[in-house]
Amino acid sequence: MEDRQEFEMGLPNGVGEQMVAHAIEQFDIKLEHTEFGPKFIGTYEELEKVKEFLRDAIAQRLSELEG
């Protein structure tokens, strides 16, 4: 059985509940609440995918607000 090394990624400002919910549904990650704020937990590869997803979602939301 292969051990998966897990990493943590803090959520940046501007990430809404809907983005968090979609990320949890689409990727193999967990959400953990800490005293320093919420964090995603998962493999490095999955967190890289989540980072790209969040970047694109925030950029899309900003373009909607500018228009």
C-alpha cells in the first residue's frame, strides 16, 4: 500500500464558500479549520490543481464585477 504525503494550503482572501464547495467536490482534498483559518489538505498535485482552479475562478469573478 502506498503512503500519500499530504500538504496544507491556506485559503487566500477572496475565496468564497461556493468556490470552496466546488473545489472539495472536484478534487481529492479535505478542508480543515485551524486557529489561523481554513486550509485545504491533499497531495501536492491535487493542491496545484486547486490553486489553478481558484485562480481562474477569482479572475472570472473579477471580470464579471468589472463589466
